[in-house]
Amino acid sequence: MTVSDQGPSGHPTVTDADELIHHHTELPDTAISRLLDRALTAIGKLASWFWVVVTGVIIWAVVGRYAFGQGSVLLEELQWHIAGAGWLLGLAYTLVVDDHVRVDVIHERLSLKTQGWIELFGLLLLLLPFLGIAIYEMIPYALSSFQVGETSQAPAGLPHRWVLKAILALAFMLIALAAVSRLFKVTALLFGFPRPLKPRTSQPETHSQDQQGDAA
């Protein structure tokens, strides 16, 4: 942190704190990880629109209850079903962009290689085994709900409760794909396999420097 990055009193500014909170491990892309990241990013952005739908349903329910005196259990359940689906389907996106919560004051002070080793062991020994167990448990959980035709226990509630349980299983699968994508990035950093791709901004910058050299 330079002197210009400090406030008048010499203390870190809000920008400095923001950088500490949103620390990212700079891992190289690979062909496979980039393909997976694009798909998961598209799903995450699509899931973000669920919150617009939730807002519309909430407004509909509030207006119906207080303006027309017509409460609806179905609308109330629909709110948390859609909100739950949006939250679950967006989890993989947070791993892709590395914006999930990190509570670690040591990690940012380590070298990139050391961070890579921590990521490698964390993915192989913690995250991927947990996701494997979760997927193994969630798929039968959703299938059982579908087979018995599970519905809401509330009168006039939503049918097809299996849909939300299937989304839960799907969310764990998407997170597993995001973890595999990140694993490829880590192995590319540490072992050079799969072959790391050049940063997307490297070529335009080089081209710009060449033009400046020609002009000189």
C-alpha cells in the first residue's frame, strides 16, 4: 500500500479495506475452465432475474391482501420457492468469480504458489468430497419426493415440492463443476497442466505498445 492510498491521517482508506475483503487468488484460465465458467456465469446471471420475479410476487401478494383482503398461501410459498431457487442456482457463480466469503487474515499475505497449494488441498480434501456426498444424498431425496407426489402441507399450498428439491441437487452439481473448473486453474498454476491460457488483455496491450513504438 502506497502513501497515496492512505487517508489524511495515514490510516487505510475505505478502498484499501474493500480490497482486503474482496481478495482474489489470481489463477490462470484453461480451455476447460473457461468453458465451464462461461456456462456457470450464464446460469448465475439468469438466476439473478429470479429476484425480480420474487419482488413481483411479493407486491402481488401484498396488494391482494391489503387492498382486496385476499391472502394467498400459494403466493407466500411461491415467494420462498423462487427465492430459494435463485439463491441456490447462484452459488456456483460466486465460486467462479471468487466472491464467496473468505475469513482468513493469513491467506492474502502468502505467495501465489502457496495460495495455490492451499486451494488444491482445500478442493481435493474438503470441498469436492463434501459436494460428492451432498449430490449422493440429494438425488434420491428429490426422486423420492417426485415418486410420492409430495405437495405442500399447507392447505392451498404449492404442489410438486420435488421441483425445489431437484434444484437443490442441481445446485450442488453446479458447485461441483465450479470446483472442478477451479481445480484445473490450480493445477495449471502449480504443474502447468492443463496448459494455462494467456490473459485476455495481454494481446491488446502488446498491440498498443507496438503501435506506440512505431509512432516513436
